[in-house]
Amino acid sequence: MGSGVYSFDRAAARSTSYRAQSREQIFSNCGLDPLMNIKGKIRESCDSEEHPNSYPIIIGLDVTGSMGQVPENLIKEAFPEIMKTVMDNGVEHAQICFVGIGDHYSDDAPIQVGQFETSDELTEKWLKAIYIEGGGGGNNGESYQLAWYFAAFHTKTDAFEKRGIKGTLITIGDEPCHGSIQGGVLRNLFGEGEGEVLTSQLLTEVQKKWDIYHININDYANERYGSDRKWRALVGERMVTSETMESKEIGSIIASLIVSSYKKNLGDKATVGNASNHLL
């Protein structure tokens, strides 16, 4: 996947048109879209003549409770600006995969996964396909690590396979991450899994191929559950706190993380390559 080009002008024009629509009109799915069911599937970010140096980016959106405001703000305001910033800073062949995240203890659709896309029409298509379930279990956490499991075991990226370059994975939400995933949940959602997987173990696994970040929303849930402290303990400085759910703030954080991750990963690869050449 990942053909076509991203047009800021086209995307910005559509964003303006969405502002007159309600969240329910834009995100009209009333359940898991079958095309976003990841069970037994792999998502690929591939090189092509059009995009010879594809760069995979996963954006995981919490769609529980009031968090539906974030994807709504992205499609109405922020996402075209994110892509403009990313492209203006040298990320020429970004391929975006949108993921919807819920609570595997209580929700019908705790993980929803689009395809990796480059064009403005197709990235928007998958963002709009997310089912804003509005659930969550009130149990001191959501299942953000399902996005990590997907990235670790259900993706194939030419950036990593061919060039040894990690992709960028950003999750966004206001609660802590559950401490584990049971084997039965993994079988139901992904089609495999024998025993319980600890979130800390999964983090180690996913970081082999992905640069991980979490944007913590500083709202009532954050204060109630101490989300910022728990995320800091889990991922350290890779947790960034957004003081509001306003699109401009979150959008600027997303763009900044993508650009810095991209440059760091290419720099790390260049450093490894130079060291190897020197040794030879």
C-alpha cells in the first residue's frame, strides 16, 4: 500500500468542509469496519518507483469515552497541517496507518487498523473508517499496547526490512496502559497467542522495529488515574503531555515527534553505516 501523493491543498479544503458536520456524520461506522479487522492479517509499508524510500508511521487514537474529540479535531483541523510540517521537514515518503484503540476488557472493537497510505484521500479514508465506540471500562486503563502488538507482529515495512530504519509509532490518550494482554484476547483479536503477554515485555519487542511515543492528554482522567506518572514509568521521556485536546497543540506535537524520530532514525542508520564502512 502507499501509492499516490499527499496534497495539502486538497486535504485542507476537505477539512474546512467537515467543520459543518457533526462527529457522527463524519465517523459514521456503528461497529468495527471489516476492513479494519486485523485478525490474521499483515499491514505493509512498501517501497515503489513513486516512493522509493517509504517511511512508516502509525498513529494510534484512543476512541473511548470523550476521546473521540481527538480524531474529530484531526480531520477537521490538524492533520493537513501535520503532513505539511512533516513533508516540509524532509519526510518525503511518509506512509500513515491510523489505528483505533479501546479497552480489551470491555469494548467490542478494542483494536482497529487501517492500511499504510500516502495520498490525502486514502489516509483520510482510513481515519474516517474508525468506529468511535466511546466505551472504556472505568478500570484505570485502556489497551494502548494493542497498537504495539500490531506493530511488532502484524506489520512488514521495507524501511526496516531493506534499510534497517525503524518506523514511528505514536499513541494518544488520557489513561494509563493496562499491564498485560491475555492469550485469549490475542487469539480473538489477532488470530494467535498462547499465554499472557506483559506490557513491559511487549514494549521491548516492539522497540526492535519501531520508535515508540505516547501523547498523554492532561484532563480529568489523567488527574484521576495518574496517567502521566504511569506512562513516564513505562516509556520515560517518550511520553509527552498535551495540556488540552485542542487540535493545534496535539497536531504540533505529532508533527514534531514524527520529524525528530525520522531524523534520529536516519541519523542512527547513517552512523551505523559509517562505522561499518570504517571497520571494513
